[in-house]
Amino acid sequence: MAENRLSGPEEADSSVESGMSLSPPNSPSSTDTAPDLSSVGRCIRYLRERWGMTQRELGRLSGVHHDTIMRIEQGDQPFSSTLAKIGKVFRVDPMVMVRRVHKEHFAVCDLDMGKVVIAPNPKNTRVLPDYSQEALQDDAERQRIGHLKLVSRFERCLGTYLLDSTMTPTLLELYEEGPIGKHFGEELVYAVRGNARIRLGDESFVVTEGGSASFWPEIEHSYAPADPVGPKDLPPLLLCVIIDTRPGHSPRSKHPSSDTEPPEQ
């Protein structure tokens, strides 16, 4: 019997364990937004690019031929079993990919699995291990690494951006004071958890949990926990939103933590 193509949440492949999803308990239900199957390919491409994979690499890890992945990304509707295989690579329930809505005038993502980037600890002289994205996507493993003081923070560039937008939303998980940097635009930070200290030129200020701050990031700046993060402490978590003010420039073309342009597709 021919397999049906995915047409709604009820047809999700049951072989994907519910434990694969990183959705927090009591997170908003997908019933708030109707499944948008036309966005599945865009979601897969987003996840693949954020994890730094080519179509061939995703094909090798998932067991799905890279030509099939290319067609899905171009708009073909996948079989439920195919979506389940791809979802396992990204450790995401396949329905998360169906639930992601990304249209011209709005973007919604029930669960954001953007690539996690490491910012080095300037005080660390040891060679940083080559951590896999699978390890960095795991909260417990990421915190274990962070408490070793090898890194200053982890950054996750979120996917709820508008088409042609100049806004880049990023989550920063802080363990030590990070490297000094600067970039174009305006920047707003909101302390989701804990307290953070931001150094801006010759000044510094603390953003307490639930508080926010904005500044001109063309001035050299750095982020740090306001207080030392102990072995059993949860690290401060900042929501950072950068708006690039240069005409015709989209900051998504370059992650704020990187000086490397993304490869051409």
C-alpha cells in the first residue's frame, strides 16, 4: 500500500519518541496556529543551515537521499516517515517542523532549534574541543560544558525573523565574561533569567532579571554574568535583539558572533 503524504498533525510518524522534543512543559499548543505544510521545506532548510549542514550531510545522517531533501526544501510535501527521519537528526518532533509558520508578514515558531554557537572564554588557554551540535542542543550537556569555564557563553540565533528583516534575535547563555566585540545597528537586551553585566566602552551596567537595556553596539562591548556562576547555578539568559540600521542590509547574512559569511547555497 502506498504511503500517504503528510496532511496534518494526526499523521505524524509514531516512531519518533515524544522525548525527542525539547519543548518546555506546558508550552503553547500548536492549535494556536494551523499547520502550514508549505513551510516544512523552509523549516528544514533553516534547521539544516543553522546546524551548519549541507543537503548531502543531512542525507547521510538521516538516511534520506539528498535529492529528496532538495525537493522538500523546494516545496514538495514529504512522507511522514521521511519527516520523522529528518526530525531525529535535529532532535525535533516532526510536528514542530509542520507547526513553524513563516510567511511574508509574520513568523511563528513553536520550538526554535537554531544552531548553537560558542563564544570562547578569553581567559582559557586550553584548546577548545570540537563539540557537536547534538551535544550543544542538549541543555544539561551545554551547562556541563559551560561550568568547565572553557567558554564564555553560548548563542542561539532564533528563527522567528521576517523575510527581508533587518532584525536578528539571539539567546545568550552566559558563564564568563566574553570577548569584546562591536557591530553596526541598535541592540536591545532583556534578562530572561538571572542578572547580567554589560561593559560598554569605559562604562558598565547590570541588567537584572526581568529588566532590559538598549545601546549602540558600534561601541566596543562585552557580556558577562553579574555574579559568578557556580557549579549548581543556572547561567543568566539574555534575549538579544539587533536591528541593523544600514540601508539594504540584513543582519541574518552574518551572525553577530562570526566574521565569516555563510556559504552560498
